[in-house]
Amino acid sequence: MGQQETVATSLGKAVREELDASLAEVDADLARRYPGDPGTRQPVHTVYVPADAFTAGTVRAWGDRALAALDEHAPDAASLAAVLGIPGELAEPVHERVRAKLEHEPVEDLRIDFEDGYGPRPDAEEDADAARAAALTAAACQDGTAAPYLGIRMKCLEAAVRDRGIRTLDIYLTGLMDAGGLPAGLTLTLPKASRPEQVAAMARLAEEFEKARGLPAGRIGFEIQIETPQAVLGADGTATVARMIDAAGGRATALHYGTFDYSAACGISAAHQSLDHPAADHAKAVMQAAAAGTGVRLSDGSTNVLPVGPTGQVHDAWRLHHRLVRRSLARGYYQGWDMHPGHLPTRYAAVYAFYREGLEQAAARLVAYTHRTGGDVLDEPATARALSGHLLRGLDCGALGAAETARLTGLTRADLEALAGRPGT
């Protein structure tokens, strides 16, 4: 072992050094553009609440209304499983976890909406609502009642509403700073971006605010909503969304698909505007390819079919929502929008069933991979990353327990993070 056998080569050291030098710029560019997964928790959904309707009790009210809907329309595990088609062996653990989630953390990500859900208002009214939103955000973060992720969706940077959007953003961030600083889970959303220049302008706003308030460079990130065809395919034929990520200068945290604005802009009639329309699938596939490796997360949009009315009507809406959430998960979109408290039971039921039904297979494949024992599937490092990522997402949202995951895999969370290529959280 101490002596290395000499083998013959034909290329000298100078060739390798020359290639290293010629590719140094490429190496640095790839490292900058594609840093990989940020290693942080990704919420399973985003709830949008109009700014004038947001109160200190919003999160708890959504949870209580969701629990009431569950009690009225699917009061036990068997009835929920029957409505949604959840396998019998998963019925109890899924139902138990859904109820616990609605009781303790009903909303994972809350966006206080100053855009479509809020609409045009007199400046004095929007100023007041922006200041009130900041105060409520700060208070909720301080008393522990805030959703893990919380922030605003401002108006877009199109000419007609640009000044208003900038002012609202400034009032909100200033209010947070004056109340003690920006919370760790702060999330900002830029809607209706159609050109990279608009994203660059948002990045400039973030940079200038950081300078004005003495914040570390890069502290403020933001999501980009993909709501126009021009955001997916530019006039020059390029994938605009990839250029938007680049224009954000490392500040883009997520891409959110806007179901109805995008569908309408494509000329799709209202009756057929849905997450599973071919036009939506095309847009989301381009978004997925553009975001791959960048650390920018993906979020699907919403359904506008609300689970309200008599039980039969609620069950129909639940089945639709459950199917769409499952479809998104299978396609690598691990987050979506929820527009009504009645969507929460089916959001969590779909998410929890997805991760639990894949638990034993993912665990077995990881055991075979880490112990090199083989099996009926030959997995490579890339697949091990995906398997570990599946389990980590399940742990983050509450679908899986740390003890059961460790028992099945023999791996700690730190082990899973290492396999997934994620920095420890």
C-alpha cells in the first residue's frame, strides 16, 4: 500500500495546468450560478391574505376554520381516506398528523397581499395598511405566533403601479427595522415580472435598503412570480426566467407560478385555467430547468375551486385539490398556493401521504446505497441525493418523525443532509 505502481501517461503536467487555467473562469461562474440546495426548510404552501384582512389572529383563524371543515366533512381517518383515496394503512397516521398540524402550525408560509387580492387603494390607506402589516409581523415574530415564513407581496414594478409598490415595500421593511429588525423568516414576493430588468430593479431596491439601514449585503431576498408568457419565453426566443434568476444577483429565493394570470395571458378560457393545463406544464418545466442547481425553489400555483357548501360539494373540491397537489409533488413542485382555509386539510393530507408512502422504499434504497448491499435498484449518488432530499422534506413538514426515519435508515439528519449535498441546518 505504501508504494504506488508507476503507470505510463502521454500528457504532461503543463497540459493539465493549461486546461485548469483556461477553465478557471468557467469553474468560478458555475460555482456562482449553481450553488445547489440552500439547505433550509421549504414550506409546503403559501397562503395569501389581503392586507386589509390580515390580523394578529389570521393564522389561528385559518387553522380553526380548517379543523371545523375537517370535523364537519371528514370527522375521522376512515372518512377522510375514503374521500381522498388514501390507502388504508396510511389513513390513521395521515389523519393524526393533519389534525396535529392544523392545531399547532396550520400555516407554514403567509403572504400579506398588496397586489391582486388587495387592489388599488388611496395612498393614505395603503400606507396605513403597510405600516400596520409591519407592526403585526413584528409582534407575531416576537410572541411566537407567526407562521415560520411571513412577508408581503407588493405591487409589481410596471410603470402604472411602480411607485406604489416601492413605497409599500419601503414602509413595510422600515417598520420591521424600527420594531427590532428583519425576522429570519421574512419572505418578499415580486409579482408580474416580465423582463430581467424588473428583477434587477428589485435587487437594486433591496441593496439600497440594506445600505440605508446598515444591513449585511445580500440580507434581503425575494421570490419572483411567473405570471406572464414573456417571463417564460422572451421576444428573442430565450428562456427569460433563467435570465431573471441571473438578474437577481443571488437574491432570488423562489419562482412561483401564477396560474390564472399566466393562463389568461395565453388566451386559455376561464373554464380550462388549471394547474394541469398543458400551457401550465410547459411554463413550469421551463421554470424547473432554469432553477435547477441554482438554489432557487419552485412553487406551483393554486386552484380557485373552493371547498365550501354542502358536504358533497366540499368533497368534490377536496378531491380536485388533493389530486392537483399530488400531481405537483410527483413533478418536483413541493410547494403551492392555498387560497382558502378549507384547502389546508387536503394540502397536508396529500403532502403527508406522499412522503409516508415513499418512506420505506426510500429508506431501503438508502440503506442499500450506503452499505453497498445492492438490491433490485442500482442507485447512483444523484439518486441518493434525491432519496435523502425526499426524507428531509418529509421531516421538515411533519410528515415523518426523526426516530422512525433513523430506525429505518440507520442515518441521522446530519447523515441525510450530507447525502443530499445540503449544508447542515
